Amino acid sequence: MKFRPCIDIHNGSVKQIVGGSLTDDGNLAQENFVSVQDAAFFSKLYREYELTGGHIIMLNPVSSSYYEETKRQALAALAAYPGGLQAGGGITPENAAIFLKAGASHVIVTSYVFSRGLVQYDRLRALVKEVGKERLTLDLSVRSRNGRYYIVTDRWQNYTSVELNTQTLDTLSGFCDEFLIHAVDVEGKSAGIEEPVVKLLGDWGKIPVTYAGGVHSFEDLDRLKALGQDRVDVTIGSALDLFGGKMAFQDVLAYMKR
């Protein structure tokens, strides 16, 4: 298990939000933390500690009046740590090269590929042709419905009919280098992990996968390590002291070294 740092950018600021609260209407979200530091500050910190494979997520849609400022913050963070971070949020074959040339190791995609409730394989193949399988991370953000977990899109507002299961992971892993899994129902709530999701990912374990959502204690990390069979990496947002939480950044790094 490896710690993957994060930088979430909304309305031009580094934030931690409650995932399910994000809406395009009015660019609103329930905020847990808004940083006085810019995205490049966190990027430089992660570079100092040689933390790789972290995720920059732009939470505004391209149509938002805040998108350009959010994008500027993301590009500055990538420039501060070339090759060290991945970038996602509104990525398409037309703009992916901008972020890769700016220093992203991978681009992260959900909504472009999962559209109208289904996997759009023509779009997925176009994306792979443009950026290469080895530089593509698929974000399979999921929410629970009737006891099952389904991929959600458009800043986690819309359900697809695609269930997170071994068949889905097997099929989509042929098109990407990594998966990023946001458990949206617990994202930003610091109230514990979605254990069924982590167990599924640990049992599968065929390509690198990072879990995000609900981690708020070192007991959660112990549980994630066990259920994930040491195959699932983790990102910590609102619970980390960098973002106003109680888990000390240095203690998390020490835990990972142990």
C-alpha cells in the first residue's frame, strides 16, 4: 500500500469538499476546507517528499466561469512537479495533450468515457489512441444503489448503469494503466471507508488502483491494508492536517514507511 497525495481544485482554490454535495448549478459544494495556499505549494511539498502518483482533480466543468482559474492552478502544480502527478477533470482527446505537456504523468478520465449511462468505447479508444494506454487513469467513482456500487459521472451527480465488479475491472483494465476509485458516498466525510469497495479492489488487484473516500484514522489505514491485501493504494483528503484534519502528514508518511 502506497500513499497517493491529492490536490482538489474548485473555483480556483485548493479545497476539500463533501463529494456528494458538488453541483454545477452555481458552482456550489459543501466545503470542509479551503486553503490559503495555491496548488503549486502542495505540489512542491509532495515533490520534496518524493511522493509520486498523486492526483490533481479539477472540480469545475469546462463550462464554468471558474474553469480557467482552476485550470491555471492545475497547470502551475504540474509545472512544479513534472512527472510526479496525474491530472483529471474535463479531460478529452482534444485537451489531454495540454496537461501531459505541462508535466502530468497520466490524465484521469471519467465523464468523457462514461456518457449517457454507458461506457462509450469509441470515445475510450479515441482517448487511448491520443494519449496511450500507459498514460491513462480511469476514475471509476462509485455510489451505492440497492446494495451495489455504480459508476457516477459529471462531478458525481449522475449514475451510470455500469456496476463496479470484477468483469468491469477486467474489461476496462485493457484500456488504462491505473484505476482511481472515489467512494463518493463517504468522500469528504471522514467517517470510515467503504469496506465492500476496498475488498473488491483487493481481491481483484491486477493493475495499480488507488482508493479515495472516508479515511479518517490510522485504524482505517490498517483496515484498508488488510481488506486491500496490500494491493490498494490510498489517498487522504479532509482527514489530513494539510487540509484541516487530524491525521498528521508526517505520521502518515511514517506509517507508510513501516
